[in-house]
Amino acid sequence: MPGWMAASGALALAMLMLGCQSRPLPPVAMAQQVDLPRFMGDWYVIASIPTIFERDAWNAVERYQLREDGRIDTTFTFLKGGFDGERKTMTPVATVREGHGNALWGMQFLWPFKADFRISWLDEDYRMTVIGREKRDYAWIMARTPDISEADYDRLVAFLARQGYDVSALRKVPQRW
């Protein structure tokens, strides 16, 4: 093979490899400002890219309660495996990280580790929210009611897709109250 053919083949291969390199994604969006007292209360999990603990969750609800010390008591409850399943509860404590409009929290399930927890999107009426993580490994679509319109759901899924999440991993959480 002539030298020029080998060189052009190597150049084409290098260009192909560079074109296939993944570009770093921008940081996951965060809500501009979160009014913590207004955010507190019950949020129904409409859909999630679930953690291992919630892959088979039904009637999932996350409750936030602001403590006097500024931290947030969290109670996550769900039924395991069906509407008649065993009730499970997790109680992590969140710490709001300064400088991010109250939208960035460290969620502590096990001391001393704090998981990244980002209020990525929040509607102005505090009716719906999207929670994400910088790693884009887990996400939650939540609402103040156990169901939302298909149009709202589709809009929030599109938001997650624009943030770089694999939305094919989203699981709608069955809710029946």
C-alpha cells in the first residue's frame, strides 16, 4: 500500500474517532430561586429514573419538612411491588448548599455521605418539579397531586432529555389514592 494511502486512512480514522468523542454536557439546570417554606410538604412521584431502592415503587410520595437548623427532614414512602405491597419508608436529611438559590441540596442517607440533589425545574405555582443529579443517573418528576396531564408530563420528559438524561429509563410510578 502506498504511503499516502496509509496516511490518509490514518487521518480518516483519527477524524472518525474525534467525531465520536462525547462532548461534555453542560451542568444540569437548577431552578433560579426556591422558596424553601413554599417547597415543603408532599410531592407525589409521577415518574423517575429510579434508584435501586425504588425500582418497584407504587404510591411513592416524598415529604419535606424544614427544620429550625435549616436542614430538611425528608420522608420518602412507597408501597413495594403493588398497591397491596409492603409500605417502605426512607428518612434522609437534606442540607441546602449555599450560593445556589436553595436549589442544590446534599441528601444524606448514610453519614457522612451526601448525595447530589438538584431542584432542576420548578413551576411558578410550586405544583410540579423536576429533581435531578449532575451525574444524570437518577431523576424524579413530582407534583402536588398524584397525576398530571399528558401534556405536562411530555413537557417535563422533554426537559429531562434536553438536560442529557436517558429518558428511555424513566418509569411512571403507579399512583392510586
